[in-house]
Amino acid sequence: MTDNARARTDGADLDVIRDDIEALRKDLSRLMEHVKSGAFQNIAGWVEEMSDDARRLYSQVLSEGERSAEALARQVDERPLASLLIAFGLGFLGGRLVLR
């Protein structure tokens, strides 16, 4: 590619970038107008609802994790040799995968 052709291509790329930046500036300006007009006043209540949902979900996941840990401990107590062989096999396969 000649220097002249490369300069034209670079100039076109710069024009595209300038246009994108201008569009972004306009979008941000419109967003700020919405914020100033109070369009986002309900966000605080929405965040509060999401926080409550997140807390409920966290406690559900926590209790499910505790139940799973108890079931796993019970399984290891009932079949220690099988649990040891399974853990060894998974460790061996994991080690082989990491080495690749």
C-alpha cells in the first residue's frame, strides 16, 4: 500500500472515530437531560427491591450449599474407599488437563 493510500485510509478511520465520539456525546447529553428531569427517581426503590431479592437468593444458595455439604459428608462416611478413589480419579484427570 502506498503512503498516499495509507494516509487516505487513516483519515477515513479518524473520521469514523470522530463521528462515533460525537454520537456518544449526544447520547450522554440526552441521558443527562433525563436524569435532570427526574426520569430516574424510581431507581432507589428498584435497587432496594433488588437488594431484598439478592439477600433471599443468597440465603437460598447458602442453605442449599449446606445441605449439599452435609450429603457429601454423609456419603464419605458411608463409603470412604469409594470416595477416596473418586477423589483420586478426579484429581488425576484434573492434573492431566492442567498439564495440557
